[in-house]
Amino acid sequence: QVQLVESGGGLVQAGGSLRLSCAASGRTFSTYNMGWFRQAPGKEREFVTAIRGSGTMTYYADSVKGRFTISRDNPKNTVYLQMNSLKPEDTANYYCTATTGRTSYELRSAASYDYWGQGTQVTVSS
């Protein structure tokens, strides 16, 4: 069982930056691939980014590539999402997730994830 707790959301102006953190419980954190998804009101949950357990490979949605960076600190059981050059369309509730899925397709699919945090709201004003 893995428990995930996000923090770092808030209100920021367009062009600004935020850093989200996700603290995970358990002693097997490094065995999980971690992801961030987001969901805006009236829209489906969408993939943002994912990182392998070793931290050696990362994946990004085209909409955030070059602006967002995912990283992890396994000894601290924490995954981060650095968000730069934020746009109003980035406004959403951001969820941290954990999966044992292996393929890049699985890492981009919400259905592949086993554990979810409660979410943290990010609002970008224009």
C-alpha cells in the first residue's frame, strides 16, 4: 500500500512558476514509476508527465514539454513537478500517482496507476 500526499499548489500569474511535491509512504518507493495527471473542471483527467523508478527516464505530454520537469528523490520518498512558464490552460487539479506499469503506453494511461493522491489545485491567472 502506498499513500501519496501532494503539496505546493496555489495561485500564480501567467508566466510564473510553481513546484509541486508528492510525499509517498512505504519502503518500496523506488520500485514504483510515478506520474502526474491533471484534471480541469468539465474535462477528463489527462497525463502530464511520468518518471521511472530509477529516475533515468521521463515522459511528458506535448502540452508541457519544455516547460515542466519531473524529478524524484528516492531516499526522501518524494517526487517533484517543476512548472515554469505557466499558462492559464495549465489551471487544474494536479494528482500524483504511482504504478508498477512498465511500458511507456502504460505510464501515459490513468487506468494503469494503482495509487492516487488527493490532488492539489493549480490556478494560473491571465
